[in-house]
Amino acid sequence: MEKTEAEHQSSFATEPVGRLIAKFAIPCVISLLVNSLYNIVDQIFIGWGVGYIGNGATNVVFPITIVALALSLMIGDGGAAYLSLKLGEGDTENARKGVGNAVSMVVVVSIVLAAVFLGFLAPILNLFGATDALLPYAIDYGSIIGIGLPFMMISGALNSIIRADGSPKYAMFSMILGAVMNTILDPVFIFCFGMGVQGAAIATVLGQVGSFVVSVVYIGRFKTLHLQLSALRPKARTCGSILTFGISSFITQFAITIVMALTNNLLASYGAASVYGSEIPLTATGIVMKVNQILISILVGIAVGTQPIIGFNYGAKNYTRVKKAPDIALVISEIISIAAFLIFQFAPMSVVSVFRSEEGLYNEFAVLAFRIFLLLCPLTGFQTVVAVYLQAVGKPLKSAILSLARQIIFFVPAALILPIFLGVTGVLWTGPVADGLAFVLSVILLVYERKQLKKAEARAVPDRKGEQTA
């Protein structure tokens, strides 16, 4: 027997926080992992079927998929946060409008982005660091990936909203279906049909179509509200609120694009002046970033899994649960981050060999990239949880500042300065420098917000006593 809307909403306020986090975070982690694995799976099969030049080409295309993901998450996570807060306030009508406006926005934005990417493919790939050797492969791969962008973006945005609606397992199934299709079809198109990077791209797009179909079917099955056609009509105020709530997610992802474009160009430039050449640093570091994206997906999944819990209880002024959820998420995130750190530092070749290790210089630089670039990855979990916490309690500007600080404010200057003195390895040292400084900022922001929450909690106690006396 299905739960009523009230029962779905009340579980956020009554069910044990740890159990709720597991219920929402585990499917969310799996969904985001699956999304990251689309590119990882392509890299593995292309590495074995085409070689590291093919992998270098996919690294050049990767930033545009991050742009698409950034826009998708801004709308999807923003819509999810808006939905949770409005349900916590008991405002079902505006919650309905928020979901409908989010759906309309992601459809329009995804089609526009695909058109722009396909219309200016070669210049965009050059901007992202394509060398003469990589460009033909990147065009073959990117021209097909561009066609699938709307399917990827719409299903991604809907998945965030589906989780906030109380169906994390459904969202997980949607993503898993696409990943399984991609994994099965990759070797078929690459090895059986001999299609190389184009085959990998076709497999990816077909997987995205599968996820898209499953996600769209859910639109008529919302648990907490009934979505009406009138809710799809865009309202400036509602769209603005959604984008404001989701801006941190956008910055976090979009900044990766800027970082990758800058890093790719610096690696190619400084690599050419080193024994490694241009292609080895570009390809090896691209793999490191994608592996790191797996770790980030796990950490973001844990953090985002707490978002509806924090958002609902913050709206309902249940501040004890608002504090407890991120505390649990922080402990789990740190354990996972430390485990990843140990692998990256003491067994990097076990990761490199998955993508088909090459000889000498390639392996040497890949190991160096893992050990230096991810040196302070244990701090990443803390930053991620704090950013999502700020987003969930209606402080999107502070959340955006934290996300922007790590990826842009700290990373870009370090990337421009350190290679001047350290050469191509200086590009790698920008990772730990940015992580360390962003960690300090996240501690400051969290301490301040906890003090504000404590004041709000103190004000809420007399109000509740007054209600009981009345």
C-alpha cells in the first residue's frame, strides 16, 4: 500500500536520521557513480581498443559533458531543494510549480546547448586543449556525444527531483540502466564493429536515452504532489528561485570545465618543453581527474542524500535534525576520502593499469599525477558536505562562494604561477594548494552557520512554549 503525501513528508521529521541518510544517500551515490562511469567505461575500452591517443581525445571532449552536467544539476538540484523547502513549509502548490518549471527549463537549456556545441565543435575542442594529433578523434567522438546531451541533461535533472520526491531507488535504477547499456554496447561497437571512438560515443548516447525514458515516465507518478500541465508554464520568480538554489551545484561542476580547459592547455604547453611531450601529461592527468570524479561522485552523493532531510527540517524549524544530518555525512565522507587517499598514494599503478598502462614515461607521469594532484583529497569530503549543507538551508550564495573558491579563486592563480617555477609538475601541485585553502574556508563558513543555527534554535524554543501554553 502506497504512503500518502503527509506520510512521505513526515518521515523526514520522524525517521532516524542515520537511516534516512542511508535511504537517500546510497541510491544517490550509485546514481552519480554511474553517471561518472559513462566516461570511465569509454576510457577503459578506448584505451584497449584505440590507445592513449583515443583517451586523450575523450579527455578533450569531457569538459563539454561537464558543462551539460553543471546546467542539469543547477536546475535539478535547485528544483529538488525548492521542492524540499516548500514541502517542509506545507506549501504544496508552490512545490508543484517548482517541479514543473524545472522540467521546462532543462528541456529548453539542453536543446540550446547541444545546438551550440555541434555548431562550433572544432573551435570548442581547440579551446579545451585539442592538439593536432587529438583533434580528428575528438571530432569523431564529440559529434555523436553532442546529439545525446539533451537526453543526459533531462534525465540528470529529473533524477535529483525524483530523489527529493522520496524515490531514490527509482532514480538509481534510471542511471544504472543507462550504465549497463553503455557497458554492454561499448565493446560491441568498438571491437565487434571496429568503430573506435565513434562506437564508444554511440554506446554512451544509447545508454543516456535509456535513462531518459525511465526518468520521463516518472513525471506522472510523483508521490508528494500531482504535477499538472499548468505547472510547466515558466514563472520568472519560480525559475529564479530554482536557479538560485542550484547555483552552487552549477559552479561546482562548471568550474571543473574551466579547470580542465586551463589544465589541458598548460599541460600541453609545459609538457612540450619536458621529456614527457604534450600528449602524455594531457592524457595521464585526464585519467586522474576522471578517477577523482568517481571519488567526488561518492562524496557528492552522500552530501546530496542529506539535502532533502536538511531542507525539510530547516523549513519545519526542527534544528536538532538539521545539525545531525551533516555531522553523520561528514564522518562517512572522511572515512571514504582517506581510503581513496591510501590507494592513490600507495597503489596508483593498480588504477593506471585499468586503462591499459603504457611504457616508461607515460606510467611515470601517471603515478606522479595521482600522488601530487590528489595529495589532499581527504579534505574534499568536508568541503562537499559543507557546500550542500549551505545550499539546503537556503544559503546558496555562501555555498556558491565555497564552490567557486576551490575551483576558481584558489586553483586558477596557482595553476598560472606554479608551473613557471616547477614546470609541468607545477600544474599538478595546484590540486593540493586549492584543496587546502578551500578546506580552511569551509571550516570558517560552517562554524559561522552553526552559530546562526544555534541562535535560531534558541528563538524557536520560546515560540514552541507559547504554542503549548495556548
